[in-house]
Amino acid sequence: MGAKMLDNLKKLYIEFTESFNMALSSLSANKMRAALTMLGIIIGVAAVITMVGLGSGAQKAIADRIQSLGSNLLFVRPGSSRYGRVHSAAGSRLTLKYSDALAIRDKCPAVAYSVPEFGRNAQVEYEAQNWNTSIVGTTPDFEMARSFHTVEGRYFTNEEMDLSERVAVIGAEVSKNLFGEDVSPIGKTIKINQQNFRIIGLLEEKGQVGWRNEDDQIIIPITTAQKRVFGTDYLTGITVKVIREDLIDDALIQVEKVLRRQHRLRREQDNDFYIRNQMDIVSTFQESNRTFGFLLAAIAGVSLLVGGIGIMNIMLVSVTERTREIGIRKAIGAKRHDILLQFLIESVALSLSGGIIGILVGIALSFALSSWAQWNTMIPVNAIFMSFGFSTAVGLFFGIYPAQKASRLDPITALRYE
């Protein structure tokens, strides 16, 4: 019984090897046609791998960033939030003031830090070099609330802030673009909106988080930003650091009550501000990523469908062209399953080769885009295995009909075919 099973397995192996060699020989005889047939599969798989790599990398970067900052942060921004959507009504951008941040700090027991922020892009100059970057006016508490520490120099003091001193703490990207690599910026004087600022600190590198480069910013005193540089008395936001993570909900309620009282809002009036925590931001990003993923899946599905139809079309043409060959094989003893197996192997080989090339192209594209746009890239192993599986499935599905057609040919009729 065992010897018979071994003989059957050996016979199946020989038949499969012969069919496999014949399939590869047929494909290698028409290299250009095979390459064009695989194009749809290559495009579909490459698109999936590229976007999965970029999406997964961005998610990991944001998760790492939140872990480094801590999840006990609240972000207060001007505008209203209805039904989960943020609206910036006329005048709403003028609703947050420095006094609001002080009120949150003094009247909310669950709050450790309440940091006012005013951010705007501006041109920065140093001798012949210039750079457009984000200027953030804030208080010395920004360092502890946002975990932006210095690797050289120091932050400005409360006294320097009260005097509206023109001092600045700059990010690594700004330093590199203005002064070059491995040059200490401490003590140097730069111009922000044509005003001289003395650099007193260099921030540690944070890297790219999504679309934002955390190293491309300059931190200055909030009073200097408002009075001397931009001429405004409103804020673009307030960052609130809660004492402990389990007090997030309590802090949110406290902050909302204090701000409504500060803005003298009646009971029936909507908030003219909105509050978000770190997890809200992650959820929003993940929702956007899922939506983008569905769109990508649709595009990839269309590409794979087109590729599969192309494979079926080419295999049907191949059956027609090789009708006499099929007749000869059947005449010398080949069975239906031998012909079926050969053409199925050809179809799967085309699809799987396209999938492998698509995976390699996708990996190369994701890393190229990551290098060009400074985005993080992470390609999950399961995405690669899934691409292999889909490629094989497409080859099998679209190769069955041509293979069955070839296997059902009458040998006498096939031998007469010219």
C-alpha cells in the first residue's frame, strides 16, 4: 500500500514537472507578450504595497509621537464643533486669548500646564541664507507640556517673556538650513520678519510626524510674537497637559466650563472653541487612513481585474495558436488533466510573476516616496503574503476557462488545425 502511494506521488511529481517546464518554455518564447500581460497585476499590487507601507509608517510614527508626548494632552482650538465636524465661523479665530490659558491654569484642578500658543509661518534670515518656517509664540511651560527639550542652550525665562525679549529656540531642521550641518546656532542672531532675534536654544530632533516636520519650527516668547512680530492679541490654540491620564475626562469638562464662562456664552449658545485629545487625533487619522485604504483597494481591484482579463485573453489566444501542439500531445498519450495543468501553470506563473514584480516595485516606490517626502515607511509582512495570495487567486480564476477549453479539444480536430 505504501509503495503504491509512493509510486503515485512520484508519477504526479513527474507529470507536474513536465507541465511546469513546458509552461515556462511557452512563456519564455513570448517574453514581450508575457510582460504586457502582467502589467495590470504589477500596477495593482505595487499600488497596494506602496500605500500600505506609507499608511502603516505614518500610523506608527503618530503612535510613537503620542507615546513620547504622553496621552494626557488636550488641544483647545478656536471654532465650533458640531456633530463631530469642526467649523470656523466668522470671527471664531479671534475667540482664544492669553487670559483664557491663565484661567484654565488657575481654575482647573486636573490641569498641570496650560500653554498658550500663537503659530504662523514667517521668513527667517541669517546672512545670505533664508528659510520659511513655523514661528510658535508660547511660554516656558511649552517645554514640559509638549516634551520639546533642548539639546543645546536653554528655553527663555518668564522674565524674558514678560519683557518681550527677542530670543528664540530653534528646531534642528531650521538650524541645518540656516547654518549648515554640525554648526552650533547658540548665540547667533537671525531675522524674523526683519527683526533681530538671538538664538538661546536648540531643540532635540523629533522627526516627521505625518505631514508635519516637528524640527522645522522656532519657539519665541508669546508676548514677543503677539506684540513685536505679528501684532495680534489672539491665540491659535492652547495646549493643556492633564495631571494624570485617568483625569482626562474631568479635565475636559473643567476646561469647557472655564472657557464658556470666560467667553460669557449663554446656555443655548454653542461653544466658540473645540477641545480634542490625543486619541481623537489618532482616531481621525485612522478613519482617514481607512477611507483612503478603501479607495486604494478599489483602484487595486480594478487593476487586478484588468490584469486578470488580460491573462484570460492571452491564454485564449495561446490555446488557439497552439491547437496543433495540443493535438500532438494528446495523440502521443497526454490526458485532459495534463493539458489542463500546463495551461493553469502558465496562467498562475504570469499572475504570480506580476505579483512578485509588483511587490518589489511597491517596496521601491514606498521607500523612494519616504525619502523624497521624509515620511516614515513600514511594510507589514502580511501585506506581502496577501499580495502573493491575490496574485495566485487571479491566475487560477482567470486561467481556468482557457485551460478547460484547451483540455477539451478533440485530438483529431486539433491535428487538422492549420
